[in-house]
Amino acid sequence: MNGWIRRRMAGWACAAALAWPVGAVAQLEPARAAFEKEDYAAAYQLYKPEADKGAAEAQYRVGLMHKFGWGAARDHGAAARWFMAAAEQSHADAQFELGIYYKDGRGVSKDMGKSAEWFLKASEQGVGIAQLNLGRYFLAGTGVAKDPVAAYYWLTAAAQNGYIDGMALRVPAAEEMTPEQIKETNARAKQAPRKAN
Amino acid sequence: MMLRPFFIALLLAGAGFSAVVQAAPFAYVANEKSGNITVIDVANDTVVATFPAGKRPRGMTASRDGKQLYVSDQPANALQIVDLASRKITGKVDLGESPEGVYRSPDGKLLAVAVEEDNSVHFINTATGKRDFQVKTEGENPEHAVFSRDGKWVYVSAEESEVVDVIDVATRKVHTTIKVGKRPRGIGFTPDGKLAYIACELANRVYAIDVSSHKVVAVIPAGVRSNGIRVHPNGKTVFVSNGADGTVGVIDVASNKITKTIKVGDRPWNMAISPDGAKLYVANGRSNSVSVIDTAKLEKTTDITVGDTPWGVYIPD
């Protein structure tokens, strides 16, 4: 194979690699549109092949549809498997859903430690409701060692993300902290991860 | 005997007092942090009493005969039963962890209590005072569990999901789950039973749902942190409280649009309407007050000071 052909093939390979994400998103658009219109049967038919191919967003949506019985059989085991597939690809909302599933023992065996782990991953990506749950866990020592500073941090982060309950919930944590700890944690929380609602 | 007229007068006075306590329309305000309920005389918007109601009272509903008030008490994980004549707690029903909204079925036979940490709705038999059954919700952290006008369905808002669960009361199961906006909270049904309105706090939107199909038929932009819903008895207007704006939005049901916004106190939340529909009472959680709105003029007429962190107002119908 001469150099010219090699260079051309390399160029085409690069173009294909750059185009793939755009193509993948474009392929999900009809599925997303069907989902938004509540045409769940159509959404499932469109999302499922993409989920099978490994698209995290599609896996998350298929998980949701099995969780709620939208266009698919209500099946918490199947939902948990799809959430896991997406969560392992760092899909933040899927990580939150998995945290809930381990918390409730739905589709998986109840495991508060694993619930906390997935809430932490989702929290680090700015999922406000995961931050609220994680903050509660640190306050009560559920699935994690009790830690008022961590509780205060995550509950403040949750409040900044719109879950204002966090402000009231962090009060017991503040009672176990020094003024310096509160000041430092408030400053740190200003930089806490946020995800658009 | 000379004392007889005195005792007769005393008996008559007591009967009259009891009649006043039971007959006058009263608005009950659950004050979360002060652990009591403020009683407002709806006729003249004055506070007539305050009584203890557990540690953290929130949702309330009355028995159909108006004699008892059922109040969810969050740390007690129970429903407190208050005798309204004496305004004293006379019993309780143990529930799961963190009960919140309490609603009565139209026939008065059942109460539906949303129990947050259990992810379930507990159904209490009002005749026996005991739980008949409970239904696990698909959504996470249920807040309100409201009967449809025909009593066939209970719509449940899940604070930590973006869904409303629809419970079929006869089969005691979740019939379907409706996708709405982020953080669904207050729910109200129109008097004809055809529509349900749900405020979604983090979406700043109100969702209108056709009850016959359980499908969303309109999404109405509301104020910031829209959360409480109250439907006017005439079925033409829905009120939505906007927690961050400190306002109440007025939705015209025919057009499903906000037609007016009324300034109230800080963090307005759950509301009630007087039985004649003339006045809307809005609990302002951060002002420790209740705003009263004239529903004909759509203007605030007064603010009434109540206890610490009022969660909501309830007026028996």
C-alpha cells in the first residue's frame, strides 16, 4: 500500500472517529423526540438498539422505561442492569438511579454501602438529588461513616442545586462542627459540582 | 332550687360555645417548627386559638363529620388524631418513616398518607382508625397523595423523581406512572374530575393531566419554585404558589395560562380555599404568616401571623 493511500485512509479514519459521537447523538434524536411526546413504545424501539450498541444515554432511557413500565415491561431487574451499564460509563443520572435501587433493594439486593458509592459518583457530577441523599447518609452514618463535615458539604451543594431542604437538613451537622470548619466548608461548597436541571 | 337556672344557663352556654367551635369555618395552619396548629376564624381572619399537634405537624385533613382533624407528625412517624371540639390529641395511627401529605377520600372512608422514606402511600380506614393497606410507589419520596374526585384514583407526587404515580384504589396497585417535570409537589383536581394539576418545583412549571387517560395535556410555565396547588371550587381557576418568587400565580383553566401573579409572603407553600370560594389562604413558610387573597379581585387583603414555619393551610369542607 503506497504512502498516498495510507495517508488517505488515516484521514478517513480520523474523520470517522470525529463524526461518530455526532452521529450517535443524531441517531438518538428521534428516540428522544418520541420519549418527550410520551410515545414510549416508539421510544423503546428506537432506544433499545442503541442501548445494545452501548450508548449510555440510550441505556439510561431503556432503564427508565423498564423502571416505570413505559413502552416496556415494568422490570426492576432489567432496569437495574441497564442503569448499571450506563452508570459504568459515567452517566450521572443512571448513577443516581442505581443509588436509589441499592437503597430500596429494587432490582438488586439492598446495599447501603453501594448506594452511597453510586450517590457519591452522581454527586461528584453535580446531580443535586444525589447530593441531598448523600448528605443525609453522612449525617446518619448510612452506608458510610458518620461525618458531619461531609454531610454539611453535600447538603449545602444540594441546596445550591435547587434542593433547598439541604439548608435545613445541614443544621444538625453544623452543631457538630467548629466555626472554622463551617467557614471552610461553606467556602469549599461554593465550588461544589452543579448540573443543569 | 336557685342554682337550677344557673346550671341551665351554664349548660346552654357550653352548648353554644361547642356549637361555635364546631360550626364556624376555621382554617387550620400546621406550623412545622413550633409543633402546633394555628386556628383562624375565616369569617374575620383572626387567630382564635393555637394548640399543640405533635413535634412537626405537616399535612392535615378532617373527618367528613368535621369532628376530627388528622395531622401527619413527621418525627413521630404517625398520624395524630385531634378532637376538634377540645382541640386535643386523642389518638394516633403509627405509620412509616416521615409521613407528609394527608388526604381524605370523597366518601370519607379512607385517608391516604404519603410516607416519604417508605416510598409508599398508607391507606387508613376512618371507621377503625387502622391502616387497611399500603401501596409502594415507583417514584421516590412521595409528598402528596390526593384522591381524584370520584375516589377511584390517588395521584402521588414523588419529590425525588420526575413522576406522578397513579394508584388504583380498588386494586391497591400503581396503575401507571406519568412523567412530569423535576420535583413534582402539590396536586389538585378540578371539581368535574377531568383534570389534575401538578406543580413541579425545579421545572418551574405546572402540568395539567387528563384524568381519563392519565396523560399530560398542557405544561404551563409558572414562577420560580412552583410548589403548592389549589383549585377554585368554580373549576375555572387554579392557584400555584411560587416559593422563590414569593408569589401566587393564577392559572385560567380554559386557556391553561397564568393570567395574574399576586405578591404574598416568603416561601409560599400549601394553600386552602374557604368553602364559599371567596378567599385563598397561603402559608408563607419563611414569613411565619398566612396571606389571604380575595379570589374575586385577585388581591391580597391581609397577612396573619401564625407559628414557626407554616407548612400549609387546611379548611374543612
